[in-house]
Amino acid sequence: MEDQSGKTGIWGAIHMTKLSAVAEEFCELDEILSRGANLDSVERGYSRKLINAVSTEDEVLECEALKSLGDLYLQKAKMNDHKAENFNKACGLYIDVLRYCRTEDEKQVIEHRIRYAEKCTKLHHCQSHKKSDIGALDNTTLAVSMELLKLKEETKSREHGIIPLVEAFTNYFVAAVACKSKHQEVESLKGLGDLHLDKGRIGKDEAEFTKAARLYRAALDRCEEPDGRETLEHRIEYAEKVKRRQVKI
């Protein structure tokens, strides 16, 4: 019979090593956040790490990015910057971390964060009444697609290039996670996949095709609609096909 306690100990050691490496990766952004300066820059940094974690299925990195974004939005709420909106975002992201908690201690740490957020803002987080700041009243695939199309056009009218679009879709994804909208998560990840596919075509960059396929897979993991799943499977096949063609050139 295998020694289960031994296996648990090995997993715990590996997890702690990974956690330490991830914490070090966040050091610079965490330091800027602690000073309360350049919060928009910190937000972009944490958000990029979240997308990277989602696309590579790195749970430790994803968990840390979610917690860090929660801390960022709580900091904004404490500064009375769109207080209720940022408070709800922070709590929504903290709650999403709970699904990664492996022990009761880890769960209690996150629950303490939520209670602290309520205490210092004098607000109460009620999941049944939380409202997304991304505005989709009709949370269907079509409604979300139209909303993202509008976001794309508005972003393109203000700024040129793919990077501003990637940032806009990334912000939309973060807000979707905070308000627990699977439709919005799926469509924003699919949109990000499309943008990285375009970057790959423009720059003939193999890594961008890989990232596009990974983002499509992340969207597929969250998608429950048969038609949506079929669309994403086709996109994955296409991204990999274009990548193979690029490698041969």
C-alpha cells in the first residue's frame, strides 16, 4: 500500500516551492502597490499575469494574480475611487480564489480578506446583488459578442494597434471573473485568442499562435454551449494549422 502521507508531503513541498517562485515574480508589482502609486500600471501587470496563468493552466500563478488584483481593487476602494464598484470587484476576485484553496487554513485567509475589505470600506458584499461594471444586461453569447464588438470599436477609435485591444479585452475578462459571468469569460478569452492570432500573422511569430490556441482552450474549458464549443475547437485547429504552416516557411 502506498504511503499517502508521503505523497501529500511531496505535493506540499512542490506547491510551496512553486508558491515561493510566483511570490518572487510578483515582488516588483507588489512593492509599487504598497506605495499606492501607478495603480493603473500595476493593474495592467497583474492582469497580464492572470491571462498568462489562465492560458498556461498555472493554478498557483492564477491564484496569486486573482488575490493581487483583489488587493489592488480594494486599495482603489479605500481611496474612494469608484468605491462600491472596486469593492465588489475585490470581493468577487477573492471569492474566485476560494475554489483553489486546498486546506481550511487557506480558505480562512481568503475569508479574512473579504471581512477586512468589508470592515475598512464599511460596505457589505452580497453576491446575489453584485453588478458587473462591464454592462451586459442580457448575459447571452450574442449580447456579450455585441458588447465586445462595441468595446473593440471604441478602443480602436481612441488608440491604434493591437496592444490597446489586448488590454481592453483583458480588463473585460477580469471584470467577468469578478462578477462570475461565464459567457463574458468565454467570449473575452476567445477575443484575446483572435487578437494573438492576428499578432502572429502580422509578426509571423510562432509564440503568438501558441498563445492564441491556449486562450481558445481556456475558453473551451469554460464553455458549456455545444455551438460555442464547436466554434472554439475549430479555432484551436486553425491556430495550430497556421502555426505549422509558419514553421515550414
